[in-house]
Amino acid sequence: MEREYAETIEGADYRYRIVGGCAVVARCLAHGSVVKVPKTLGGCHVVAVGEECFASSVRGELSLAAANGDLERVELPSGLTRIGRAAFRGCHRLASVALPDTLEQIGDLAFSCTSISSVSIPRSCVDLAELALRTGPESLEGASAPYLSKIDRIEVEPGNPGFCAKGSVLCRKLGDGRLVAVLCPGKAAVIDLVGVSFVTPTAFAGTYEIGTLRIHEAIVFEGGCGIATNATCESVEIIMRDTDEQGVLRLGMPSRREQRAVLESTKGTEAFDLPSFLAAYDEAVAHETDRLLQAKLMLARLARPVHLSSTQRAAFLRVLEPNFDTLVVQFGARNYWQGFEYMIDAGMLDRKSISHAIDVLASREDTTAVTRLLALKRARLGDEEWDYAL
């Protein structure tokens, strides 16, 4: 077994080994919230932070657990090339680690159970273990609560030959130029996977809140992992195999209870199956309990009926048509003009029924909505007749 040396520098106790004339930090016991790892120990350049170096629980060392439990920031020196497995595991308050521009490798679970919220991968770092940036527990099976990743910002220095950031998504580069999504943030306004060919099984593991998810119909979920089922998602945009603007299918998502089944439908098969996804989506919309949200989603599907079966179309219309006047009033009161556009596209508003809708809005003195509907009538239905509903 290699000999370990001890040294105290700037309020931190280090134990290290000399390997090939370079220092490898085996343990660090911090005495404050900030640690600056020195460039040299024992006169040798520090090249690595070893396995479980800062881990807050190592072989029962309770004093180490107490001290490093207060650690909030770590600065690593230039010249360091490797961060070992579980190096910072359990440092729950650790929110920032400055990665040097010489770093080449980060081991599995290096930041497990920490509060790291942003990561900037240097150009030199080309070896990231699969779970290198997991901020949750080592195993997710049997966990008492879902894993919610703390990371919401990922950057990769330009020129990195192995990785890049596509928006908020960390991607691995393949030799042929294709991209593999390896890590999605815990929370993001947009997760854009258009241009990404593959998604790894752990990419969505800690994702819990998505504004808009953008994917291509040809995307492949490795191992049939699918989209994160622990996440809430407001909308999905699917770029279909034709590439013009008409090939974009935009879907607002139902409430969380129903959307889980939609996201679950992406699991089990590697190739994304658009018809199956839409069948699950339509079924979820049919069971939506928020009636106004349900109406909006149904109308959007009727307006853009990609893979919408005649049976499902008839079912949607049976829900919507008896509530025509109510929908007109609610859309007008909420200034939801897109709803009227959808009603025209779905065939629910024609020249005759739009005049009735204008009368309904006029009876409620909703002049703003009447004005908008008159303009829509002229623009979409080509009716230039005067309307005296006002």
C-alpha cells in the first residue's frame, strides 16, 4: 500500500500520496466553507483529487463528515487532471466547484448528493463517467423520494472534442458528428433535443420540470429509456420527418396526472414511435378533468389532426359541440384568440356559427372579443358582409 503523507494548508488538512512524482489527494478535511486545493503538496504538483477525497462519510470517519458537511465552494488548481469517483459525495452544501482548464477526467458520482447547480466543462475534459454529474444518490431504486437534479445550467468550453452543450443539455459527440444527450437539467424552460440522435438511459434521471420539450421524430432512446416520467412538462414540439415549418407538431400537455401516461408511452422501444405517442396523448386528453384545458387541447388536435383516428375525432367533437357557447364566452373572457383559430381549423366555426358566436359575445358586452372575432371572420372566412352584432 502506498504511503500517505499529511499536510495542513490554509485551514484544510490533506492526506496525499506521491505517484510517479506527482501528488494525489487522498483525503481533505475542511475547516470552513471554502477550500482552495494547493498546486503542490510535498513539493509535488497536485494532479488528482482521489476517490471519496471530500466525501462527507468515508469509512466511518465522523469528524470528516461533520467538517465537510459545511463545505460550500472548492477551487481546484491548474495542473489537476482528474477528479476521482465520489470525490465530493455527500457534501450537501457544496454549490460550486471551479474546474481547472487542465481537467481531463471526472469519475462516477463525483458530485453525488451535493447542491451543485451549474457546471462548466473545460475544453480539456473528454472523459466523463456516465454518472459523473449526478447530484442525487448513487442508486435511485427504492429511494423514498424522486431524484431532483440540482443542475440547471451546463456549459462546455468551445473546442472540446468530446462534448458540447446544446442549450441546457450536455451532449457527447460521436465520430460521425451525431450527438448523444447524456444529461438534461433538473429544471429548464426549454430542453431542445432537435439535432440530437440518441438519448442515454440516465439523461433524464433527475429532470423534474420542463417548460417546452423539443424532439425530432427520428430520435432514439437508448435501452427504451424514454422521456423522464418524474417530470412535469408544459408542451412538446415534435419535428416530424419532413423538415419545413409544417412539419412541427406542437402539443400542449394535460395536467400532471394525465401527462405521466403520455411520457411513459416513450419507454420500452428505442425508436420514438409518433403514432403511439399521439395515441397515448389523445387518451390522456380524453381523461383530462380540467374542462377548459381539455377543450383547448382537443381543439388543437382537431386543428392539426396528425395520426388522429376518426373515432377519436368524433369523441372529441361530442365533448366540444354541446359546449360551443360556453367555450366562446370563456375564450373571449380570457383573450384566448388562438382558441377561435383552432375552432375554425377544426370546422366548428364557419360563416354561420361564427355569426352566432359574435351574437353570444355581444350579448355579454364583450366588445374586445367581438372586434377580434369580426376581424377573424373577415380574414379567415372571407366574409365581407357588415355585421351589426355590436
